[in-house]
Amino acid sequence: MTTWAETYNDYRRWLNGQGIIFSFTGYLSEDMLTTLGSALKKRMALSETDANVAKRVFSVFVEQVQNIIRYSADRLASAEPPVELSGGMVTVGFDGHRFFVVCGNVVDAARAEPLRERLIHLASLDKEQLKAYYREKLREPAEADSQGASIGLIEIARRSSEPIEYDIVWLGTARNRAFFCIKAFI
Amino acid sequence: MEKVSIAPTDRSPLVEFDFSKGCFRLEGESYPEDSASFFAPLLKDMRTFLESDDARPVSFNLAMTYFNSSSAKALMNMFQMLEDAAGLGRAVVVNWHYHPDDDTMEEFGEDFGLDFENAEFRMCPTVDA
């Protein structure tokens, strides 16, 4: 019989085998971003990651986590004391050749399709086109209800060495929610 | 106008807006929890200064090492204000300081520079001591 500690050990070994630097699942907040971001910077500095690569990984990480914080449909909030937490998962790893940042969170079905279309569009653009698109979006007034998400995704695409991968798992029999997962390689 | 001095934190840059000298500084990293509320007062003060009768020349020095996309938006808003003021005859110089090995900050500088016609935008690679 497998003990509970063995189960966790298998999980730990599975993560290590994937080259995972850290993986967080639960409720995220801005102070967690500060802490995880600082840990990520230190870890990359210790492993003598090229400074330009480290900056790109950090940038992708920040935009991904802020997207979860702002857009996750799984939220816990209280007015007093003021707390706002967003459910999701973030994983950063190195597969021997490239860093990767995977983020996933639950979104309402209505948000999933526009997000998918944005990612398909971004994947069709080369580096120069992404740069031009970023500039264009910076000059525009913020889109209603987007809090700048489109620029965040363009930033991720610009810092990535490959098109952003994504996948969707529909949830529940009504399929009114989806787990939206995106993976960026640097 | 009262001088604005904000010490840097892990997530927000050093800010020094010395209106009496026309000298502005932003340095460090910028990914505040809420970039709109961090930058809104700065944008407001800058607008008040640029729209005042005080026509002294402006020197804006940036030495950013990292900023997120919402901070980029705020920087763009500041630059548009400066460019507009320059278009109306104000002398404006923007100095973009960056480490020569920092590809991302160099590229951002080149991108932002494209938006200036009336203000002077200078790329300023730093020299290691």
C-alpha cells in the first residue's frame, strides 16, 4: 500500500523530473507575486542564467501571474479586512534547453473564446509584427473591462521564443466555465 | 509646485520630479500592484506643470531596468504629454539610460523614441565604472 508520504514523494519526483523550479496551486495575490518573483530571480541568478534570458522569464512570469490575479473567475474576497484572492496555478521550469512558464485558471465560457482568438492572432505574428502591435496597443485608450490584458499577452508573446501554447478544459455538464491554460517558452 | 520624491521599492521605481528645475527622474523596476494608482498622481502633476505658464525646459531622465505592460502604458502616457508640450514650443529632452547589455531596455528605448518628433529623445547607454 502506498503511504501518503509516498504519494507526495511521487508528486515531488514527478515535478523534479519535469524540471519544475516551483509550482504553486491555490489562491494568488499581489504579495505572492512579489515573493515568488523574488525567489525566481534568486534561483536564476544562482544558476547563472544569462541576464537577458532571466529578464524575459521574469517578465513572462509577472504578466502571467497578473493575468490570473485580474481575470480568474475563481475568486475569494472580503471587504473588511480588504482581501482579494484569485484561484489559479503557476509553474516555472527549465527543460534542459528552455525555460517555460505555465499558468492556468478558471474563466467564464464567454471569456474563453475571445482569449483563444487573441492567442491565435498573436501566434500568427512575427517578432517585428508583435513589436508594432504592442506599440499600437500602448497608444490606444484601455479597452473596457480588459485592464490591459491584451498588452500583457503581447508582452508574453514578445519575450517568448516560440508561439504561446494554450489549451482549454471545459468544466461541468453545462460547460459554462473552462480551465484555460497557457504555456510560454523562453 | 511641490517637489515629488518617492523612494524605490521592490516593485516601484525611484521617482523625483523637481518642477522648479524642470528635472524629472524615474529609475529602477516598475510592476506596482496597481500601476494606475501609482502613476495617476504623477501624470496629473506632470500635466499641471506642462500646462502652467512656467515655460522652463524639461529634462526627463529614465533609467529603468524592468517594467511590466501596465507601467509601459503609463510611460507612454507621460511621453505623449511631453511630446505634446514640445509641439507647443516647450524645450523637452528625454534621456533613456540603459545598460548596453540589456537588450529589452534598449529595444524599448528605440520603440519609445519613434514617437518623438518635437521633443528630443536620446539613447544613453551607461558605461560600467
